Amino acid sequence: MREAGKLVAQAHRLCKSMAVPGMTTREMDQAVEALFLQHGATPLFKGYPGKVPFPAVTCISINEEVVHGIPSSKQLKEGDLLKIDTACKLNGWCADAAYTHQIGEVSPEKKRLVEVAEQVLRVAMVELSRKRWWSEVAQIMQKTAEQAGFSVVRQYVGHGIGRIMHEPPQVPNFVDGEVKKHDFRLEEGLVLAVEPMVNMGKADTVTKRDHWTVVTRDYLPSVHVEHTLAIVKDGVYVITADEETLIPRT
């Protein structure tokens, strides 16, 4: 899975280099598609089933768009929050990651939102090998976001990942009665795509008429970050990290 993870990380590096005002989201998507093709990898988003098949290899969402944004001729502009999510299968194994990029100078509020969302993901990366149950990790993630004055999206969650992109279990970034009912034990060998979506305003979302793009109901900005994480003997191995990354068990 690390080989697939390295390619996903390379795709994100490519997108970061293109994340400038005036760039279109379609150009970024085409660049990632070419990269996956060059390496013989299968993009996992293109053709994904829904009311209409997803038409691109990346989900690219801007500002109030939370997830599943469709690349288009829309140009990036100064102050945007750009969220890029992509996944591929290489040699039979999958990896999935998302990053939020700040285009030029963004407002202090947006900058803080990004910092808190990254902190929420970092909490999961550190606690994954320390806790016994996923709900214990999710509770800390939710608390981290809410104590900062933000909210965690509840309609969309992370997932197990391996030979296919979406495997059990579902991996929520919050805790309620339903989550506790479907809680799961954290054990060595488990691989999860952990992907908090943190909103500046309320947690509620709606889906646009294209059947894919999810936006915040109050149209305030949202941030999405994700890594594919493996629980191993010595801690948590970040499969989609740029460089070899092991967060030691303490």
C-alpha cells in the first residue's frame, strides 16, 4: 500500500505546485490523471457510481464546498481554500489522501480553520495506536474542532481501505449513540482512511444539483484533510506521507 501511497503523495505535490491564482481545477485534474497513467495506476474516483458516475480522477472543492467537487474551467483566485482529494490503486492496493491549500493570502479566519483541521487529523494519527476503540479517538477529534469554535461534518466519514477503496469499517470523526453502537477495536494491521471535514460554521451540508458537490448549508468555508493510516507494531505508519513517517506508540 505504501507504493500506492507514495504515488498519491506525488499527485498532491504536483497539485500544490499548480495551486496558484488563475489555474483551473480541470487542468489540475488532468495533470493527476496523466501522472497515474504514467505509473500504471488506476484512478479510483473516475467513474465512481452515483446518480451520475463521478467524471474526474480528483475531487476538487473550493471554499464552502466540503467534498466531491467536480473539476471544471473555474479558475482559482487569491484567498481561496482549495481542497484536493484523490486516490489510486497500484499493484492491487489502494491509497487515499486529501489536502487543503491556501491560495495566496487567505483571511486569518480561513488560516485558523486550516490549522485546526490539520490538528484534528494529527490528533487521530497520534492517538490511533494509544486508544483501544475508535470512538475514543473520534471523541478527541470532535473536541479539538469544537473547542476551537468550529464543527465536524457528520454526513460524511472516513473508511477502511485495502484491496478496494471503501472497506469496512466506517470511520466517523465525531461520537454519538449510533457511532458507539458501531464502534470498532483498534488493532495492529488495521488500515484506515481518516478524513476530518471541519466547518467554520455549522456542520450541516447539502448536495448541489450536479449530484456530487457537497457544500455547507450556511455557505461558510470548510476544510478537508485526509491520510491513509496503518496501525503497526511500533505505532502508526502514514501510508500517504511525502516521506517515510512512523508516529511511535507511546
